[in-house]
Amino acid sequence: MTIDMLREILLWSLIINIGLLLWWALFFLFAHDFIYRMHGKWFNMPVETFNTIHYAGMAFFKILIFVFVLVPYLALLIVT
């Protein structure tokens, strides 16, 4: 595996992961009540807890994207 190939893999991984994060955020923003009703059938939790879980999940996912995809990609751009 060459550095160029690894850089391309990281770029596509970054694009896909940011797309998933945006999809999650937009779906949560525009279909909040639908998602809450769907999860409410399985779990009994107040809406504040539901919002906190999703917000923390999105923040954690964003941090993982930055640490494991964006930073290595930028490091490879600097090196090459």
C-alpha cells in the first residue's frame, strides 16, 4: 500500500463519515419526534435524556472522525 493510496482511502473515509454525521444531525433535527416515538416504544426515557444521548453520540462520533481520519489525512498531506 502506497502513501497515495492511504491518503485516498482516508479522504473517502472522511467524506463518508462526515456524510453520515450530517445525515444523523439532519435526521435528528427534522424528524426528532418520529425518532423519539420509535425509540420510546423500546426504551422509557424522557425527551431530555434522549436529546442528551444523541447530542453526546454525535459529538463522540465527530471527535473520532477528527482523531482517526482527519488528522492522519492532514499528516499525510504535510509529509508528501
